[in-house]
Amino acid sequence: MAKGKISFDYDYCKGCRLCVEFCPPKILAMDTSKMNEKGYNLVKVVEPEKCIGCAFCAIMCPDSVITVERISAHGESVDER
């Protein structure tokens, strides 16, 4: 089964929480201790090893700040979403 690696372009994140709400394995959370330059709280991956690479977070993000890299079971990059 493929896994995923999530990255964020925090400069454009508005902290809307849609990615947190729609993540099936529930591995995303708001980081209330960090903000971007616009004053929005940032999202953090709390359990990166549980990412399934579904990219629901990236699909739901209205500002396209999330990239999900799918990783094969052998550790090779499969694709980006």
C-alpha cells in the first residue's frame, strides 16, 4: 500500500481547517503555537507515518497550499498530487 508525504506552502495557508476535517486517517491538526505572516494558525502533521497518500487534504484545500507525494511500499516516489 502506498504511503504519503505532505508538504504545505504556509505563506498562503488561511487556516480554514478543511484539510484537518477531511483527512481520513485524522493525522492533521491545527498548530495554535505557530502562525504565518498573515496571522493564521498553521496545520501540522501529527502522525506522518499514518498518511495513506489519498490527497483528500490537497483536494479540499481552497488555496492549493498542500502537496501530497505518494511513496511506494519500497520507499520510491510514485507521484505528486
